[in-house]
Amino acid sequence: MSEIEAECCTVFRQGGTVSPKEMADCITLRGREKKESYKRYNFERSQEEAFATFFDLAQEFTTIDSLFQICTTVPKEFFGLDSRIYIIEPKQSTLELVCTSMQGLIPREKRENHRAVVVESPMETEQSWFFPIRGNEALWEALPFLDNGSILGLFEVFPKVLVDERKKFFLEKFTNRIGYNLHQKLLVQQNINHIKFINQLVSDIEHNVITPNLYYKLFLIRLKKMIKSYKNIEDLAGKIAEDASVCGAVAQSLQNAAEILNEANLALQTEYSALRKHYEHTSLFLETLFRKDHFQKGTYVLRKQPCNFRTEIIKPLIDRYALQFEKKGIVVDDRIENVPDEQVTLFVDKGLISQVFDNFFSNALKYTGEAKAKSGQPAKIFSLNRQIINDAFGEDKPGVRFNFFTTGKPLTREECDRVFEEGFRAGNSTERGRGHGLHFVKNVVEIHGGMVGCEPQPDGNLLHLILPFKK
């Protein structure tokens, strides 16, 4: 194997990205190496049968406790060797005796710290051989959960007198298989625990965040009633001031009071509208993102319904971002507003698609830069429009394309190809971020059966999404 091939294999085994050909070449080479290795090992028939039995039982019985019992059973049945398994307890980083060939599995409440010392290589005592149980180093780097390097515990085999050099070599290899299987099962158990925690967390969020959030709706209803009451007082003061029977000084005072109330009511109405929009926006996102179905299925679960993109998604976002765009000197060129509504029916998950469009608006706010306008003066422009593409998804399979153009420094072709990747940040990114937003966009659009894309322009960048629709 060449150095380049060896490096590719290392990257592949550690979970890195390699091409399909590099992957196939690596597996083929490793297969040949293993074939030659087993020729050199020259295991006895009983040892090969012990390996096969271990793997069969490890697949048949899936729990960690059952694996401990399998590990102590196989050497006993095939070679008359007794054994003990010691595992490092994660929280205390101490060795615990968990199973023996004589006692079987030791109940968790009776497991105690043991005096055995963690060793890096096989070690012999008067009566026993101790072999270190190692995990899979590639998985260890991806999901570390102990502080003892790659060692998970010890496998003790006795009596030593029955272990010659050939059997010692077999037991080293056998212990390696124990380590890899144990590591896999520990990771599975850790993932199960994480899933249970996430499901519990979602229930807590629903109970402690989403449900209380509904009370804000009642608050808004009461606030609207109060604003209406103040408006009635304003109107009443105005009517009394206009009454001919009221003396001039009193009428003027009432007129002044009506004007003050009018200003206060207008300010209250503005604040009420902003608060209502913020509530609707936040509630939609909370209820959509923390939907139980997402966590139970392990993917976004769509709740599709007809959607008017102009009134239900784009117009609210333009209103919400208007002040922020204005502060940054960004001109919003909403060409969707001027496009007549064709007979287009889009069935989407409104909550998720709203967040998709919100990501485009948020990115426009962050990354729109200056470019020369037609007037020759520098300008910052965020432009959006919509197109109907009759064969977007094949013959007679139309799609609606939404384009989002921002002025500024164009991305390279390579950056455009990668801009929707998880964690990718373009070289000209100066704003804080994790490179997650556009990956979320791609994920949600593709779940809807759509596509995304990016095209560099002479004076900026054009991102787009295409969603299928029914004529």
C-alpha cells in the first residue's frame, strides 16, 4: 500500500470524506491485508469456531450485559479457561468487576471499585493473564466518552498454566473483538439515552415554553380591547369639544386632551402591531421546530397545507425586516409584489418554509454589500422575484422558483457549489455564524421535493429555491 493509499484509508476509517473509488480501493486493500494476516495467524479450528461463536452471539444478544456474559462464556466452553471482565466506570474513571465465568453477571448495585490496574499491553501475574480491552479509535475521536484513551477495561483469563504462546496470541485478538463490540454497544446505548433525553426535553419545552406562550395571545386580546376603550374616550372628548353648549376654554381643553389621546392611541396601536407580529412569528417558529413528530421520526415531518406566499410569508417578512434593512441602507426590491397571481397552488409546511425564507432575509441583512447601481452610484440592494418553470422537475412537472439576489462581492464558483453544506463559511464571511442556516434551507426544501442553488453574478450573488406545484 502506497503512502497516499494509506492516508486515504486512515481518513476513511476515521469517518472522513473520501471519494467512492478511494473508499472501494481502501476496503479492497484492507481485505487483502486481512486475508494475509489470517494466513499468518494460522488459528486452530477451535479458535476459529470460538471467534464465529462470539460474533454470532454478540449479534443475537444486543445488550451490553449480555455481551459481558458472552465474553466469559466462550473461553470457558472452548478452552476450559475462566475469566473476569473489568470495565472503567465513566463517571469515576475506576475499574469495576462486572462479570465472571464463575459468578456470571454481577448486579449493578454490587459492583465495586477494583484494585486491578489498567494496562496498555498484556500483563501476567502468578495466576492470570490481563489483556487491555480497547475501543475503536476512529469512533473514539468522533464520540469520546471516557478519559482513559482508547481503553475500556481489562479482560482477565486464568489459570495461566493453560495459556501457551499460541493461545495468548488468540486471546489478544479475541479481546480486541470484545473491545470493538463493546464500544459499538456503548455508543448505541449513549445514543438511546440521548434520544430519551431529547424526547423528554421536547415534552418540557411543550409544557414550559409553548403552552405558556399561548397566554400572550390572551394578553394581546386584552390589550386590543384597552386600546379600543382609549379610542372611545378620545372620540367622546372630541364630540364634547364640538358641542356648541360647551364654553370655549373647556372646549379647547377637551380638544387638547383628544389630540393627546390620539397621539397616545396611535403609538399604542403601533406597539400593539409590532408585538402581535413578533408573537405570531415566534409562536410559528417554536411550534414548528419543536414539533414532537420531528424528534420521534428523526427527521422533519411536514404538515402541508395551501399557502399564499405573498401574503402569508413574504409580506410579513418584509414588514418585520424593514427597519433593519433601512438602518443598514439596504434597498428591498420586491418584484414578487408586482407579479400577477397565476393559477398556482403550493402545498407546504408553512412553519418550516417561513423559516426557510427567514434565512434568506437574515443572510441578506448580514451579507448585502455595495455595488454600482444603474445611476452609477454605489447601492446596497436585496431583490427577490418569482418564476414559473414548466418542466422544473421533468416533463409536465412544473415548479415555482424564488430568486434572492444580493449585491456585494461575488462568491467563487466553488463557494457557490458548497454554500448549502453544513458548517460551510465562505472566505469573505465577516459576520458571526455557524454555517447552518443555508444547510437547513436545503434540507427543508428537499424534503418538500424541491431544489436549491447558488449562482455568482458580476455585482453580487443569486440564491434560489424551486418548489413543485400543481397546475
